[in-house]
Amino acid sequence: MSNALSHDESPSRRDWSRRGRDVAIVLWPSFLAASVETMVFFSKFDPIAIVQGTSWADLITTHDGGYALGFFFFWAFTTTGSALTLYLARTESSR
């Protein structure tokens, strides 16, 4: 006889609310996409060279700062797309 609890009986198991699932559905894929976009984009472009001669040059003084700013830009952009996709899927009219 086994003392192990089944998956459904696990005391640490917690069901997510619909809003929590929606947030995870939007943020996780957009995070992964932004990670890939950041790697691809910055393999071709230098963040310091991009901001030279602009007002951003005082803010982005290191490559790491440029990578971080680029990542958050890509993440915000892809989050918008993921949220729109979820919205369209949730509001689809039944035929």
C-alpha cells in the first residue's frame, strides 16, 4: 500500500482563478517571444550605437542597459499581441 497522495489530493494543489490563468496565458508566451526577439535583434545591432546622438544616450550607457530596455520593449509589444489574441478568443461569438 502506498502512502503517496494522488495528484488531486495534494495539499499544495491550488486551482487558479480564470483571471490568474489569463495573466499566465498572456505573460508567459510573450516573455518567451521577447527573449528570442532580444537575442536575434541584438545579435545584429549594438544598443549603444542605436542610441548615439539621441536623448536616450544619457540613459543607456552600457550594453546591459540597452539589452534590458530592448527586452522590456519587446515584452510589452508581444504582451499586447498575446492579450489581443486572448481577448479575441474569449469574445468569439458562438455560431
